[in-house]
Amino acid sequence: MSTAASAAPPATRPVMEPVPVRVTSVSKETHDTFTLTVAPPPGDPVSAFEPGQFSMLYVYGVGELPISISGDPAVRESLTYTIRSVGQVTYQLVTRQPGDFIGVRGPFGSSWPLKEARGKSVLIVAGGIGLAPLRPAIYSILRHRGDYNRLVILYGSRSPRDLLYRKEFAAWGLLPDTQALSTVDYGGVTWRGHVGVVTTLFRLVRMQPKETVAMICGPEIMMRYAARELEARGLPPEQIHLSMERNMKCGAGFCGHCQMGPYFVCKHGPVFSYPEIKPYLDLYEL
Amino acid sequence: MRKKSYRLDEKGLDALIAHLREQGYQVYGPKVEDAALHWRPITGCADLPRGWTQELAPGRARLEPDNSAALFHHWTCAEGLKAVLHLPLVRIMAARRDNGWFRILDNPPPAARCAFVGVRPCDLAALAVLDRVLLGDRYADDIYRARRQGAFLIAIHCQRSAPTCFCASMGSGPRARSGFDIALSEFAEGDAPEYFAEAGSPAGMDLLEACGAAPAPPDWSRAVEEGCARAAAAQTRRLDAHAAPQLIDALFDSPHWDHVAKRCLACGNCTSVCPTCFCVNYEDRTSIDGREAERWRLWDSCFTQSFTYIHGGSVRSSVKARYRHWLSHKLGRWQAQFGTPGCTGCGRCIVWCPVGIDITEEFRQLQLSAAAAASFATKD
């Protein structure tokens, strides 16, 4: 694996056992998406994550789900998750109140190649809720801004009302050496920004392909075309990384559900380099 | 020097089982139940399936009367040792609600010292595969480890092969080479069966010595080798798993998958009886008043529609894709993941498939389709 994974949780706590944590805030991002912040016990390894990793979130008596961590990795006192309410467990998660408890396991999986990207430009390509697992990488780059060259953030969404982190996104665009562009599938009458799939923004990006590392997260079809297009534009394939989604029940490689070709997405991924995952991306029903 | 091979009669085998029970082991053996053989707790040789043999064929498993005094004139139990060691249903967590906060309760793994009598070499090999999957990777399965570490294994070499066996081509049998505490071979020509017993571990040797087992006659070892060699030679099915990793990706578009999919019922029998299929699911159970919540782990099957469900639908929604995943993983990708194929040649998936789909035949047809596609490509 080209991407680093953090150490496993300590042997004293079984990997399948959640840590009860207190919800500290729930804020509405869009009509169906919320950002949940929890306070893990101080110093607990559950909060030591690398950008791109995920946790298993447990709602007492309801169920458990893999959710990417969307907060700042430098802030160890809290863990942040951006969750779209699409089913029973996600609905229960986003309707928690501050003071409620949820269970957290993890962190699990591989992370974005921030070390490899040092000295290079970084191109972030996000689709929909895919911006959430990329936000820790953006925070990390902004904290160590001198280590990186240009930062380009491209973000595609279905409609203006689905755009996440709007204020933050606008602020990123104003930073020096930083480009932040968004586009939507359907603009409506008031939208003055770009319309089209996220790959249509590539022509507006100012970067040197050979010196750029791309990090992509979004719907699988979007990642396939984004990676293909970036390769065509001269990015070396090994400098393209994407984060895969599969059904995950355990996060630890036991349940077998997340297999994709030779990989367990939970432990070999979710972040893969393009050459690792490319042979399996185009296989329908793999 | 202490001899490593011993001669046991039925009394000796009974004494062995009794000794294990005295040491606190729950002793499991093949036992007739519901007209099939299953791993069940036994107390002595009387519980073993004397007078029974098996008729095993694609889609067919029958217990048949057998006139011999042998205790092991059968082949495989319906399920592998995973039924006892990688539990089909186990509680992995218990929690209690207290004023909006919830507490994780102690949930010690159901530790048991398990001993097994009559483990076939294919099942012993399957245990080595499960060890690699469940204990040898980044995370270890605590429940499996607790049961596996204390397990005492008494293997039995196969001196006859069933029509569905293909362990010889998988290199896992018919003779067990390692991984056992004691390995038996049965000689049942007369009225009373006798056993050639090899110690495979210090614990095995201690147990045989404690039971007062006599040294084995010098020619027995060769007789066992010959019996196992005959069993290997009698196998008509074979599978070339070493070819699988290179072939699997090329086979993805093979028309043969459609041919299998027309027959496959996606019932998941093969994954239930496979001694190495390890996939599980997790379920939450909550008491009616909401005070107690539990998570249970249960065996799952990659043949179910929900197995690959993510927001938007299942990744593998066709039966063709599910069978392709199972075979590709079992024979090919397992080797990339764990350095060994996930198949040991026990033949259970052939026997217990309601429509008799035969993994050896399907793989052979897939190899032929790949060869045909390759020759077609070169003609172009």
C-alpha cells in the first residue's frame, strides 16, 4: 500500500467494542446533511486519525455504520462527522442532541497521501458528500501550507442547495495559491456558478500535472471519469488517489462484505492509489 | 527414546476421550443426527457413527448402513470445524442504557476447551486457512482465538476417498502431515477396529502415554502410507488452484459464468458448509423496554443480495456476479490476500449444493473458456 494506515487500537479494547462518546454539537449543513461533533475520552486512541480514515458509529440499539471523519486531525479533543440522512442509522445519528451518547470504533483504513504530496501541488476533487472525507486533508494542508505548492479544490454537487461547508469553501478560495471551484448538475435560476459534472472544471485548473497529487472522493462513476481525465491530462497514475465505498460491517477485515477484487476496502483502503484500483474500477458487478 | 507411533484399540480410544474429558475438554466427534453427520459433543466411541458410511455425490448426501465395525467409515461432517470454532451465532457486545448514557457490559468470549476426534485432513488444512484469515492479519478475531488456542485435535487419515473428494490435488490430504496433536488411522478388517496413532505434539504424546498405548507394529506405518496413496489415486476430481490467481481476472468476462448462473439458486449452502468461508454479519437486538442492547455476530453468505448493499443498490445484484465472486475469491484472490487458496478439496460445496454445481468442473470449464478465448485472440 502506498498509503499509510495508523496503528490498530490497543489490544486492551477489542476491535469490535465501541467507545461511548458524548455528542457535543449537531449542525445542519444542507436539507439532509448534518455535521456531528463528539468528544472522545481524552487521549483515547479512537480520536487519533489520519485524514481519509473512517470510524464505525454505533447508535445504541439501532445499528452501526462506517462514517468518514471530516474534522481537523490536529484537534484531538473532538471527532467530527458529516452525515447524510438516508436510512435508519444515519437518521438516528443526525437527530442526536448535544449530550446524547453514541458509540465509536476505529479509526480504520488507509489515509490520503499527504506525506508523498509534500513539495507538490494538491488537487482535491470531490463529489457530493465526498467532500467530507477530504476536508481533514484540506485542514492538514492548510496547517502545513509551506510544505505544499498550489492547492486546488474542485467540488461538484447535484444542486446549489446540496453544497456542503459553503462559507468555509468560499474562504478557501480566497487564500493565496489556492483555487476553489464548485459546480452543480442543476443550477436553477439564481445560480451564477458553474454547471456541469466536476470534470468540466479541469480545464480551469492552473497546475503542472507532473508535480501534482490528486485526491478524489465521490460517487464511483465520478471518480472513474475524474481519474481517467487526470491521467489524460498528464498526471502520473501513481499520483492519483481515490477513496472507495463498499458495504462495511466490521471495519477490521472480518466480515468480508467490502471485498473489491483482491482488496478488503476497510483495511487495504478506503484510499487507494489509481494503479492499485484501476484494474477493478471498470468491472461491472465485481 | 520414546516412540512416536502407537497402537490403540477401541478401549484405548475410549480412554483417550475420557482423559480429555477429565482434563476439562468438551470432546466433539462426528455424530449421526438428523440423518446426517455433525460435530457434536461425544462421551466415547459409542457416540461415533459405527455401522454407517456415506454416499456422497453432487447434490446428494446420504447415510448408508455399513456392515463393518469401523467407527470412521465415513468422510466429512456436514460442516467443518468452523461450526464449533468460528461460531455461527455469538453475542459480541452487550450494552445497557443509563440516563441517556450507555455502558458497555462485560462480554467474555465463550471460551471452551474443545477437543475434536476424527478430524479429516481437509478440515485440518481448513483450520490452518482460518488461522491465517482470522488470526494472522492486521486484526485478530478474539472469539476465534479463545476457542482455537485451546483446541486439541485428533485427526484421522483417509484411507478411502469419497467420489467428491479432491484433497490430493489441493495438497491437503488424504494424509494429514501437520497441525494435529494425534493422528489416527483405522484398521477395521476384523470385528474390532484398531488404530495406528501418531503423536503430532508433546501434548498428544503425553496423552497417548497416559492412556498406556502400546508401540505400533513396525509395518503399520507403511500400510497407512499405502492406504492413503490408494485413496489419493482413487480421486477422480481434481482442481488446479495454482493456476487460479493468474486466470481469475482474465475469466471475468467468461461466458461460462452465465451457464453457472442458470443453475445456481444463490441459496448459500456452499458457503455454510465450506470449512473456510468466514464471512459474517452483525445484528442488533434490543430489549422491548430499550434498557438492554446487544450485537450478535452471525455467519453470512456472499450469495445474498444484501451482502454488497450500499447506498444506491447492491454491487453484485446478479446471481452470476455472486457466484463469480465466490469462486474467484475462494480459488484466486484468497491467494493474494492470505497466501493460500481458500479451498482444501473437502468436496462439501459439491455435495450440499441442491443442484449439484461442482466447483472442480466449473473451474475446469472456466479454464477451457479462457484457453479458447486465448486461441481466438491469437488467430485474430
